[in-house]
Amino acid sequence: MNNATDRFYILDENLNILTVNDAVLKRWKIDPARKKEIVGKNFLEIFWGVVNTSIPEYCEYVLETGEPYSTSDQSIDRDQIKFTIFRIVDGIGIIVTEITDLINYQNRLEALHQSATRLERTENVQEVVAITIEVLGDVLGYTFGGIGFVDDNQFVVHDTINIGFPESYAIPLDTKSVIVRAIKTGETQLVDDIAEDPDYHPISQFELQDTLHSELAVPIKIVDEVVGVLNVEGLKKGIFTQADANLMETLAQHVASAVGRIREESIRAQQFIELTYKLNNLEHGDSYICESHDRCFKVFAELSLHGVPGICLVRDDPEKLVERYGFNSEQVMLLSSRSIKGFEALNNIQDISRTISNLLKEGSNPVILLDGIEYMISMFGFEIVYNFLQEKKFDIMEADAILLIPIDTLTLDERQKALLSSEMKTLT
């Protein structure tokens, strides 16, 4: 009985205490040498918090019927407690089980699983990081922590809670660190006292460094590959328990699942992108003219569908184009003096140039479809438009982008055709 973690009372028929185990003495801070002081006292006087509950009635019920009774839980002094009451020869036995921590764990675990649904819907790692930080702080209740991923033989911090890491802080994998140890071993690292850990590496730039004393680092694993780490730190020694480790490991599994899915989708998308390039004889960094408007729109739609950023500058009804080809309406802009149906309009060559330049600066090998080149020539003249295309050619090349220009060559004279063909490839 004295080895039990639950509190155990043996009472007579009047609910006076006959004996208790050591867990009772520890709970009420009674010296074991003074155990006799509690013997003979009434259980309801010692455990006064149960007086206004149904526990006294349960005790009477067990005494009268001999049938054992177990409560699901009772809320007493903000603690959640389970009572197990059973008949013995001279009275009853009561086992008191503290389940506050268990209920808190179950509530956190349930909230954690609900958050997993959000992670399943993420489209990129940035969204995964944002949700994970929210879960660490708001769901699991940690004050200091963060998430990072392995990149080029170092651990790169992506975001934190209340930790003043320098921007883009990275830990080389040949450095002694609890996080690095989690990466190399693939195992959770629960450190009760970081001062006693030989691998702990203080970060001099970290303003809270001297106030943190415990750490919990959990690897994020896709199959057997450690791709990142969830890390939380505490102000007290020994603040993290195995329950914390279990919750963090569950979150790490959800994060790994999301990151793994995003990686697979990215690989498949890249394969489709390269296939589209190959089937259409396209190369990164090139500019193309094509006599088929439909083909240009289909190429743009296919690349956009698989995540290639881009803009589509048009002269036709934008809503019909979006409906027909299925690309994102936010990518569509009008070459017009005014906007219609909520679509932004560009009407001077400077704005067109700036819009394209801004997209190219964002990287990710974008695709640009410039429909309505005939309109631009009629508005600004061939020489100005030609100079504009010459300038953009090298911007496109530098950004490894693609420029598609559908054009009716019947609107051009032979000289103009020759000049365009000298600067741009022909998509056949």
C-alpha cells in the first residue's frame, strides 16, 4: 500500500480514519513520524473539500450495499479527482486518484489532433511553421520554443515563441547542441537541467539565455530522415515531463506528415512543369512569340496549375478566359485604360514594365503571358514596344523565367517580323 502513488484511506463505519498510506502523508505534508495524529480523525474533516460533494452519499451507499463505487471525476479545489470506494470488513477503503494532469493531457492531446487537420491542408512549409508555432504556444501552452529545419548541414531556425534569436539563426551540425543531438540520434532529448548537459551550447546573442534552465528537443522525422526539430525551453529545472515529450512527439509526427506531403507534391509539380516545358519545346530564360493564342493560354494555365507564379496581361474578357482555362483570376490583368469586373488595368508601358519586373524579382522562375501586343504597338508605336521587349529579354533570361507573346503576324510588316524574330524564339 505504501508504494502506491494514489492516496489510500481505510475508514471505519463512521468514516473515521483507521490508517493511510504514505501518499496521503505526502499530499497533506504530514511527517511520517506524526502519522498517528491523523488516525481516528474523521475523513470528512480532513478531506473537507468533499463535504459538499456526493462523496459522503457514495460512502453511505457502499456501507449499506457492499457494492463498490467509482466516480468518473470530481472537481475539488480546482483539482480533478477520481474516488474508488469499496467495502472492507470494518468499514470502507477509499482510493483517491489525482487525474488533473491526465485530464489536462487528454485535453491538450485532443486539441493537438484538431490542429492536425489544419496541418493537413497546408500548401507550403511557411504555413506549417505558422500553425506549429501557434500550436506550441496556444494549444500546448509553452512560453518559449520554436521550430527549424535541417538545411545544408545546419539547423536553421524558422520561427520562435518569445525567443530573441537573431534573424535566420543557424546551428552547424558539427556543433555541440541539444538540438543537434536530437538530429543526429533521431531521439527526443528531455533535459532537466541544461547546465548539467555536456552538449548544451549557450547562445550569446540570446537575451533570455541566463533565465532558461530546461529543454525539450523533439526530432521531426520523415521515415528515418530527421528533417527538423521542435524545441521548447523552460524557466525551471525539470519542468518538462514525459507527457510533454509525448505531446511534442505527436505534434512532430503531424508536422512531418505535412512537410512530407508538401515535398511529394512539390516533386510531382516540378515533374509536370518540366514535362510541360519539354512537350512545348520551352527553355527557362527564353522569350517566345506564337501565332496561337490558345496554345499560349494553355501553356500558361498548365504551368500556373502546378505552382509556377505568373501574370497574364490580356485584352479579352478576363472572366471568360479564367473560366475557359482555369487559371487564378488574381494572375490576370487588363491592357486597358480602365479596369472592368474587378480586374486591375495597366495602360502605359512604364506600369507594364514595372509589373513584370516586380514579378521577376520574386524569383521562382515565373511565366509571363503578354497578350495584346498589337494593342501596345497601336498605342505606343512599334519602336517603343520593340525596345521594351529587348530590355525585358535579358530580365527574363536572368530570372530563368518564360515570356509568351501570342501575336497575329499579319499585323506586322516584314521588317517588324524580322526584328521580333531576331530577339525572340518562335513557339511552333
